[in-house]
Amino acid sequence: MNHTLKIAASVAVLAASSAMAGQISGKIKLNGEAPPAKEITPIKGDKFCGALHTKPVMTRTYVVGADKGLANVAVYIKAGLPAGKTYSAPASKPLVDQVGCVYEPLVTAAMVGQTVDIKNSDPFMHNVNCQAKVNKGFNFAQTTQGQVNPRVFDKAELAVKLICNVHPWMAGYVHVFDHPFFAVSDKDGNFTISGDLPDGKYTVEANHIKAGVVSGEVEVKGGKATVNLELAVK
Amino acid sequence: MEAPVPISRSPSPWLFRYATLVALATLGLVCIGGLVTSKGVGMAVPDWPTSFGYGMFALPLSMWMTGGVFHEHTHRVWASGVGLLVVFLTRWTAGHASRKPLAWVGLIEVLGGLGLMGVNPLWKGEAHFLLGIGGVVLAAAAVGFRNAPAPVLSVRLAWAAFALVQLQGSLGGLRVVLDSWAIGGTTGGVVFGMIHGCLGQVFLVLVACLALSLSRWYPTWGRERSEVPGARWVFLGTALVFGQLLLGLWMRHQHAGLAIPDLPLAYGQWWPRTDAESLLRYASRREGVDVITALQVHMHMLHRINAVLALCSIVLAFRASRAHSRGHPLRRLGTAWLHLVTVQFGLGLLTVLTDRAADIATAHVAVGSLTLVAGCWFCWSVGAHRVHRRGPVTDIVSPSLPHTVPVR
């Protein structure tokens, strides 16, 4: 009898949570012709970094995929969330890796209080110099291969820049939000924001490190909505 | 009774050579420091005075030779070498009498280091820095050679260099330690980096003037009763060069060197527009993602205009210096100054045209420093002439000084 009650309760919780779960998906497109990527020549000139690559390493200012989809765009809910509601940070840990003397991924997103793992996968040292403007900056060395240093950002801030001064062409970006409704577009510009998102009207904003910001209105009905946004080449 | 120590009226040629070595080492330090900023590797070593937790001279070679660590750590080690040279230059220039003040300074620094370590073990690095320089100063004080002091002016310059080199070292450390501190809308790294860069130029001028004051030529410079034509252009030119270095320093630390990428016009205009739309358009021409601000554009334009003004002033100073007889020091200096500023002007153009290539930008800093040194020497020598025209030279060695003084 007790066992049956537990199962029933679990089913009820699951049903309730699925009813609360919402999802906004869509695509970010680039309007205009992106300037061609250029080779990061200092990588070739560095005997350690150069040895890790057989092909030229190119800049990733604009990464455009199928149907002009734009990668590395942070997409997030800008307005419409219940006022005063606070959210707890997810237990997952986004990874910012340094591989072959470039940051991988170029753009990461995390929530305030969420642990971000910063890793050095290269067989030589890097330093991670965080040039935050709202959060507290930091600068530490990662001298051994595989070294992981967890860091937590305690304030919302867009495009926190991470650089390596040992290899000054290296830069990565972390967007920090005070809610969990965000995503980063994939190589074809697709994104999905999901979570405990009630039905309603929202403003969704897309932020690209070079093309800037664009926003759009969307209404989540029955837990789903689609929004496509377009950024112009700048 | 102790033996008297003679007052040196003409310093040892070896002291002059040593001072010249220190000046050249300082120029080298300015070059490496410039390279660190040009390459953006100032924070490649996140800690100070240790490097990745290692002592200054104990960093493994494999780490030293990695990317930007090479430039930053070399700058630190080279700076330590210059500090060492300056401390012993002070001891040599100020003579036997300098032992006592050196011993006091060294002792205070060593005690300060020990005190820091006792107050907070986390300040071990800073404590080691104080212990290190204090130890070097005490070592200089321990040199018992009973040498005579150089002329008063040289001694004063040597003590100024002694103070400045320690201040400069500390500022370099603060630039690293306080890098992420917010100071007036910018960061500690930018503020202390600019002060450190500016003081580096002043220090180079100081050491170069010390070397000049110890040379065999300097005492004769003010002796010739000649007119000093074009003195105002010399002073104006030097002031403009110094202003130019300050503008350049600001641009380097605020990344404004390429705020305007074309020459001789700026974005095709005499003075570029700085409304929001134009600034966005300028930024879109860049490969990177950094924005361009109106202040960056205006400072870049000021740097260009000031460059032309400095060049004109130096050309006029050069023309005036041609009035001197062939072989006259001022005539030679005028020629050298013109050559330097011409090369500097060309390097400025190349800096823009090569998209601020690090080696070109660093050469621009180095030749700029030399142009300032030449200007200061010129001002000094012109000043000496002007003093001499009003009366006898009194600033080098006072004839009224006794030839010997007892050493206590």
C-alpha cells in the first residue's frame, strides 16, 4: 500500500513538472556577408602551439553554418519572467577548455552561482585572465595538462572575457545570467532554451560578440514557442 | 686619524663607462617593457614578486621559454639586474661617504621584509622582495673601497636614480598585483601600467643625464662663451616629445594605437566623426570584437598632431644649432636629435601601416625614449650655456670646495 502511494506521488510530481516545463527554440541567422576568417598566424609561429596543429587555425569572429545560421550567439530571456522570483543554480558544470591554444567553446553561458570548470588540455601552460567588469576578475596559471580550476561568477554579466597572456591571441567569453533560461547557438545557429518556464509572453535577446544584440517577442503556449532572430554583420 | 679622501673634480673614466652601461641596460629594459605591452603579455605571470610561485631566479627554463612568459619574466630579471647596477652606481658615484646612508636604507628594507613576514605569512613574496633589495643595498654599503665622490650634481642624480629604481620596481609589482582592481572607471593594471611606463622614461632620462654629467665632455659644455640660438625651440621640442610619450603611453595602455587605421587622413577625413554610428562603422572594420571609443579617436588624432608639432620644433632647433661651429657639441646634438625624430616619425607611420606590429611598435617606444633623452641633454646643455652667459659656471664643481675632506 505504502509503495503504491509513493509511485502515485512520483507520477503526480512528474506530470506537474512536465506541465510547468517550457521550451523556446529557434534559429539565429546572419544578415549580410561575414568577412572571411583570417589565419591566427602567431599560433604557427609558436613552437608549442604550432606543433598541435596540422592545418591553419582561423579566427572565429563569425561562424556561419547552414542557411546562414550564426554560431556562438548567447540567446536568453531578457524580460517576462515572474518578478522577484529567484532560481537556484544548476548542478551541471559548463566546461571552458583550452585546446591547441584556443578556447573551446568560444562562447559559454552559465548561471550566477553555477560552477564553471576551466581546463587546460594542452601539454604546456596557460594563464586564465578574467577581465570581468561586474564580477571580480581573476588571473591564475594552469601549468599542467588536464588541470581544471572551478570558478563561480556571483553577478549577472554579459560576455565576460577570458584571455591568456602567455598566448595573447587566445580569448573566450562567458555570459552569466541570474536565471537559467539561456542557451548558446550551435554551428547552424539553432538554439533551445528549456526549463521551468511557464506559459506567457517573453522578450528574447540574442547577443553576439561582434554583431551585437537583437531582441524579439515570443509567446510560450502549451510549453512551446519558436522565435527566429537575425543579426546584421557589423 | 683616518686618511683623507680626495674630492674628485674629474670623475674616473671607468665610472663614466659604468654609468653608460647602466644607461644602455636601462634602454634595454625600456625596450623589453615596451615589447611586453606591445604583445599584451604583461599578465602572463600572474604573481609577483614570485613567478608561478618560484623565486625570481629559480623559474624553470621550460616555463620561462613558454609564449609571453619569456617576455614578462625576462623583463623582471632584467629589471633586477638594472636595480643591482644602479645600487652599485650610487655607491661608486657618491663615494665612500655613501656607505652609511646605504647601510641604513638596506637595514630598514631588510627589517621591513622580516616584519612583513612576521605580520602575515601570505606576504612572503613581498617580504622576499624587500629582503632582496635590502640585501643588495647592504652589500653595496659593505664595499669598503675609499673612493672619492663624483661632482655634487652627479651624486644627486645617482641618489635620485637609487630612489627611483626602487619605486619603479615596486610600481611594476603593483601593476601585476592590483591588475583587476577597479580604479576610477579603469583597472589598477592600466593605471599602474601607465605610471610604470612614464616613470620608466623619466628614469632612463635620469640615468642618461647622470652618465653625461660623469663624461669628460660635460664640464666643457658650458665653458664656451657662445650665443645660444634657438633655445626656445629646444625647450619646446623637448616638452612636445615628452607630451608625445605620455600620449603614446595612454594609447598603448588603452589600445588606441589602431583606433585610426589609415594615413594621412583618418577614415578619409581630416578629423573623423565620432558619433555612435561612425564609431560602430570604424569598429566593424576591425577583425577583433573590441569597440572603438570617441576618446580613443581624439587621443590618436592628438598624437598625430603633436608628432608634427614636435617634428617642426626639432627641425627649427636643428636649424638654429647649425649656427655653431663644426664639431660643437650643440651642433652635433642638434643633428642627432633631428635624425632620431625623423626615424621616430617613420616608425610612427609604420606602426599604423603594419597594423601595430609588436616589433615596430616597440622600436617606436625605444626611439621615442632616445629622442626624449637627446632633448633633455640638449635642454641641459643649452641651459648650461645660458647660465654661463650670465656668469661663471657653478653647478658642476664649485671652485670654492676644498680638494680634500676628512672621512668620518
